[in-house]
Amino acid sequence: MPAQITRPGSVGVVSRSGTLTYEAVDQLSRLGIGIGQPSCVGIGGDPVIGADGVGRLDVRAAIETHDGANIYVSYTGVLHMTENVVQALSGGRLTEFGETYFYVSPRFETGDPRYAWLNGLFVLSQGRVGPLRVEYRVFEVR
């Protein structure tokens, strides 16, 4: 995992994803809500790519926030493995949002009352990919 994406803190990330774990850690660092994660364990969950060229995602992660809350995050989605995506993942440029069909639906679960508001959210995310990186725009559906 690239060291430049982690931040000091008390979060341990456990994820079923390989490459996508990098993005989870990077996004947590940039959320601005004090979630730093000096450690991360990837336990699988990369896309299963079908004969139709569609990557089907099934990712899970457990995080501990800087203030001791535990949050479980899971998401499923699809990523069309176009030539641009394959080139981006193998060291090319970062794709633009909307350049490829890449959508996920994250779900959050926690028993901690300080973060209980996450339990009721329904969000959809649009993704883009690049070398050792995945980024999401996350939208709350109201």
C-alpha cells in the first residue's frame, strides 16, 4: 500500500479487496472527519470479470474511527472493463468520472450512536480508476 495515502490515527481497515483497499484508505484520509488509518488488511474482493467484460464488485471493510467507533462498510457494483480502464489500471492515466460505466452502492453499519446517522443513508457512487487508485463521487439519495 502506498504510504503517502495513510494518515496517523487509530483505524485498522480490513477489506476483502486488493487494489480497491487503497481507495478506501485514501478516501478515509480525505473525508475530513478525523479517520486516520495506520494499518490496513486486504482480504480479497476485487472484481470478478465476466466474459461480457463487466467487473462485478463485492467489497467489505471494517474500520475503527479515531474516536473508537467501529463501522462496517460494504458495497457492490459494476465496472465495465474497457480498453481505457485496463490501460489506467496498468499504469496509465486516471480516467475521468463518466468516462466508463463504474457505479457502486455503499452501505454503512454501526452500533455507535455517534455515527448512527450512517445506518440510514442510501448512497450511490460513480467511480474512476488509475494506477493503484480508485476514486468515487458519493451521492446521498434523498
